[in-house]
Amino acid sequence: MASTVKFMCNILKNTLLGSDDKYQKLSDISRMKISEDGESKKVKGTVVLMKRNFFDLHDVKASIVDRVDEILGHKVYLQLISAVQADPTANEYRGKLGKPAYLENWATSITPLSASDATFGVTFEWDLACGIPGAFIIKNFHQKEFYLKTLTLDDVPGHGRVHFICNSWIYPDKYYRRDRIFFSNETYLPHQTPAALCYYREEEMENLRGNGTGMLEKWDRVYDYDVYNDLADPDKGPKYERKILGGSAEYPYPRRGRTGRLPAQTDPKCESRLPLSKSFEIYVPCDERFNQLKMSDFSGFALKLLSQFSHAELDASSFTEFDTFADELKIYDDGRKFPFESLVRMIRDIVPWELLKELLRSDGEHLRKFPMPHVIKEDKSAWRTDEEFAREMLAGLNPLVICCLKEFPPTSKLDHKVFGNQNSSITEDHLVNKIDGLTIEQAIKENRLFLLNYHDTLMPYLRCINTTTTKTYATRTFLFLQGDGTLKPLAIELSLPHPEGDHLGAVSKVYTPSQDGHEATVWQLAKAYVAVNDSGYHQLISHWLNTHAVVEPFVIATTRQLSVMHPIYKLLHPHFRDTMFINAFARQTLINACGIVEMTVFPSKYAMEMSAVIYKNWVFPDQALPTDLIKRGMAVEDASAPHGLRLLIQDYPFAVDGLEIWSAIKSWVEEYCHFYYESDNVIQGDSELQAWWKELREVGHGDKKDEPWWPKMQSVQELIDSCTILIWLASALHAAVNFGQYPYAGYLPNRPTLSRRFMPEPGTPEFDELKTNPDKAFLRTVTPQMQTLLGVSLIEMLSRHTSDEVYLGQRDTPEWTKDLEPLQAFERFGKRLREIEDKITQMNCDEKLKNRSGPVKMPYISLYPSSEMGLTGKGISNSISI
């Protein structure tokens, strides 16, 4: 029988693998080192895992039962799987299993008070004829799950150390239909896979794909797709009805993870929703949930947010207006004096235990106080200057929209038959005396006129938006590049739909800077309307749509179609950590109907619908930073310039730092991909890679499957370009628009999210108030107190780095692959990022680069790669993890 198995192994090796060097090396070592059949040796191993912590009251009973079980008999065992020797008793061709080996000393291991690692020994009796173990099976017969991190075999005879990276929840065996299996840190393309592991490789991916039916439970590991039919809550009434996003030409959208929840009773096309108290129980595959350490960090601030939200819903009348800027500053100095006991009573029935226990272990002070945002730390009024207003378009929270003006006046791309004349009403008279004696034509030719343009984006929805409590405009902002590299605002155009119908075009008015009298207040309000546009676009498009939403299909497709042994899985997987969970939490509490985003951001109930319409213009290759800069006219190709691009504004901090990071990512990806793919033929013959890219296009971003711009994935260069874009989106771009939220927008007057009345007209009471009390007029126009507290609570939570954060250029384990050359290339990547940090620090100290700190004295560090935990305003997380 043994000779038959060896013959089959050779046939499969030659048929499936050819003469691949990696497999040949593995086979040669095994043949040289193994002894005769039947001889075995004890192999010591070390298992690192995390038990449920002591304070997890849901698990106290289970923890006690687990200890009793261990005293009575072993309850966790592992079996090694040979990478080179077939199991003669199996129906399918698969690696031979070793004898079960049990975890040692479970009962005597103290469960820690907080989430931390526990180490256990395990001793395998390994048949030397099986050669090198390539995988192992684990079974858990305890009452509750644990988090398995690694298994390390100290000395496999003839091979040495073998390391397995697991990072997975292991639930009781009764919940699984198939064995839980983990592979060593060897890397194999599909055709390189040792024949003895091929069955296990495919079985594991089939398990992760599921069967597309049924409600998914917390122990499931199924990655599947669904449309955004879970934002509405039609069972609560018409107020909570929303469009389904995805699956239609009218409202296309990236797919999200399927939960399989039952349909709503009143609309079977919509998925039923969980109550607020179960916000953390929304399904994502179990390994995508926050770990215990991060959940502990996250929960206190989530409680703060949900308590503010609950209070706003239940007792909105208790909130008053901010009458002065001093009043608004009190939320940082003194905190809002919520009665703590009534707050606990209010939220105890709607907030999950994981959050409430965070409240009970403190005096509740963190619920009502906020740290001082950096934008007002040094100077409480510098944010109001024109210089800072313009600087933040280059170095603020949303430096992704400004473009170089190429035509004057700007024209609209909206359908003239539907929307009439939407071209800009600005004239040369508005600008000509403010551009250093140049004509408009000269200024355009010299690339010195710039535009922040939200007109076409908002105008189709503006009439609907303004039927809610919002009263706002579609804006165009014109700026001039001065000799010192800073931008000077020239004019702001505020536009509304024609009151007698969209087809009659826009009604627009242009405002110009003023420093004196009530004209200065009018100009300050005009800038506020621009900031409202920018804040909403930032949160819904730059942040949510262009990072969180578009990346989730990549997470799902990668796990479904690329084995953990695949090199591209190993490259991309760190950049997907926690994304599905934070997105699920957002759908449950933030972007849902009447959720926190709708309460605090100006598009209100039309927010997500509007983002779906904007997704129509999303183009994957355009997400590359160099392509984006060229498309916006902010850079031109120049082979002699750094990174092959010449910036039209040399002191453009986001672009300067971003191109450094982009180049470092691309160099790393190039080295990595060229190591595994020697030619385009290998790309074309990689069955998993081709299935991954096909599913991503046709299902994950299925509403765009017919777009001609998708890379065909037929060359190594297409793979490099695609992976570079994806890593950029999930790490640097997300960092640039996320972690600066609290430093810039924690003070809402700087970045108001709402406007509640139109520009006051002469002869009205509002205009009289504007002249007599300009600060009050401003504060009564922008975000009010209730939405301010909600908004600040939200961005305080989203802007924080947790204690377990892993940053770009880092991995959570040094042994993520066994291949030396990729490890060395990754070291070089990390070194280059540290050099970029030094360069950023030096530039921020250069007084000639005025856009890097500005009047608010806030250095641009949004793309500084590393960080400490907390509200630092810097640090590029590997993934969209918050």
C-alpha cells in the first residue's frame, strides 16, 4: 500500500506541480531525513492562545466547566498533517494525520483578569516517515471558544522549527461541520502546493465560502456578499425607509458582508435590523471581530457615543443653542453636566453589557468631557483666518478635492436638459484685482487659479436636502496661488436650485473676502457653507465610500478565493484587519436610517443614497495617488521630478508626503510580487488569483463589472499596480482622512457639519442679528449643541489608535512567511518608512513651508507612519480598523 501511495504522490507531483523548485526542495529534504515507516519521535510544541478573560461574566460558568472538564479528561487536541506523505486510508488524496496530542496544563493555567496570552505545551508523537508537517487540525471540546494565535514545533527531525500562524477563534467542535485546519507559514502558489495538502487547501476555502443560504451565527467563518439592504428599518415606519444600495443601475454600490438575517416584516427586500442593545452582535465572520483587547479600548468610547445618541433621541429638548464661542469651549473645559445616575438608567436597557461595564468601572467623567482639539490649542481664533481656511484644502482633513482651474468660468457637467444652466456665474470683475495684476487667462496659464468645487455633486440633491432641517448651498470656492506657496481665497459662489424648477438652472450669488463690518460676518458665513459641504463630502465620500465601502469586497473576495498559503493573501491580509467589523458597526449605528450620521451631517436622510450616485463615477485605477493628482490637475508628469511627478503647488503637504508613502508601498509590492511571479505566464496560470480577480469585479463590485477600465490581471505589472492601490486605500489614504478628524473637526465651528438657515438677506431680523451679534448669528447657522456633542463623540471614537494597532511597515508576527527574500524586502520597506518620518519632521520645522502648520500651528502629520495609542493625529494603520 505504501508503495502505491508513493507512486500516486509522484504522479500528482509531476502532473500538478511540474518541476517547481520549492516543492522539489521540500521533497528532497523529506527523502533525505525521514527514516523507515513506523519509527516515530516525540516532537515538542508550544501553543499560544487567549482565553476569555476573567471579567467576561457571560463566560464565568463556562470557564468553571472547562476547568472541571480538563481535570476529568483532555478537551483540546491537535493533529499534525504531513505535507509529503499521503494517508492510505483516505478516500481522497490527502496528507497523513499524526496521532492526537493534547494541550498540557489547561486546568492549572490561570485565566487572566484582562485579555492576555496564555502559553501551553503540547507533545506530538510523529511518524518520521511522514516527513515535514504542513498543517494541523485542532478540536475544542470545551464549553466556550478561545483565540488561537500560534503553534510552534521546536524541532521536527530533519527539518527544525516549524511555525503556524493561526489568529482565529476556535469554537466548540459541535459548531463545526468540517475540521478546523491551519497551515504552516510556507508560501505556495496553487500549482506549487504539495500534493498532500491540495485537498486541505481547497476544502478550507470551500468552508469559508459557505453555501449562500441561512442565517449566519457568531461561530461561523463564512465570507459572502450582500447588497446594502440593511440600512432601513421599515418595520418602524415610513421615517425609517431608505433605498437599497447595490444591485441596480440607479443606486450602484460595493457589496458588504452577508449576515443572513431574516427579512423585515413589512418589506421582504430589506433585512431586519438588530436592536441598539445588540450593536456588537451583528454578524461578521468570527475572525473579523475586534479582539478582546481592542474591544476593551473601543467600548468605552462607543458607550460615550451611544449614550449621547440615546439622550439626543429621548430628550432633545434638554439641549440649547450655543450663543457664544465661549459656550462651545465649555465642552472641553468643564464638560457638559449630564446627571450621571439618570444617564445610567437611560442607557442600561439599550447598551450592551460590554459597553456598560466600561461605564461602571469609572465615575462617568469620560462621558461628558472632551480633550481640547489641536486646531484651537495654540490659538482659539486662528481657524477663522482666510489663510487657514485655504490651507486645510491642502493639509487638512480632506485635501483630496481641490483642483487646478483650467477654464473660466467653470462649466457644469450636469445634464442641461434636466438641470438647465448650471455653469458658474462668476465673472472677471470678481477676481481681476486680487491676482497680482494678472489677467484670468495669464493666471490659468501659469497654474495659479484653483477651485474647490461641490456644485455638481450636491445640486441634484440640494432641493431634497433643503426640505429637511438643513438649509445649505452647493458651493464653488476660487483660490489664488501666491508667491509664498500659500493659497488666497478669492470668491465663494453659493448656488440653489431655481425655485420654479430644476430645468431653469441655478440661482447663484458670489461673495468676496472682507475684513470689516457686517461684510466680514457675511464672508465668514460663506466660508462656513463651504466647510459644511466639505465636511459632508469628506465623511460620506472621501472617508466612508472611498475607503471603508470600496475595500470590503476585497476583504471578502481575498478570503474566499486565495488560500492563506497564497503569496498575495499574505501580502494583503494585514491590510484587511477589523475592516468588516467596523463597517458592520457603522451600518448598525452610524450610517443607518435615522442613525448618527444622518443626525449630524447635512445630507441627512439622503446621505447614503447620494453616496451611491457618486459611486457611479468611481474608477479603480484612478484611486492611485499619482493618477488622482494628475486628474485633478494638481500635478503633471515629469521624469526629472521626484516620483515622476511635478506638483503645481510645491508645498502641498498631503501630496508631498503621500507620494513618498505611495512610492515606498509600490517598491515593496514590486519586490514581493517579482519574487513569486517570474513572468506574466505565471499570473495567467494562477487559478486562485484569476478566480479572485473575477469574483471581485463581477460580484464584489458587481455593479461595475462591465467597466472597461478594470485591469485584466494578465501581467505582473497589473498585479503590482492593483495591490499597490489597494494597500494605499486601506492604509495611507484612510489614515489621511481619518486620524486627523478630532484634531481638526473636534471643534465644530472649524468644520461645521450642518447649516440650518440660509444667508441672511438685508432687511430681515436675521440680518439685523448678524450686524449686532455676529458670533450668535454664526453659531445659529451652523451645527447646534445636540449635533455637536454627537459629532464630537463620534470623531473622538474614530480618531483614536487602540493599544493593539499595527502600523504600515509592521506585522503582528515576525514569522508571517518563511521566505527570506520577502522578509528582507519588508525590512527595507520599514526602514524607508522610518526615513520618511524623519523627512516629515524636518519639513514641518521648515518655516518656508507655510502650508505645513499654518496659523493654527498644527504640523501636518496625517501621513506620519507610526504613532502611539490615543488621539495623536498621526499614524498609518495597516488597515481600516476604526
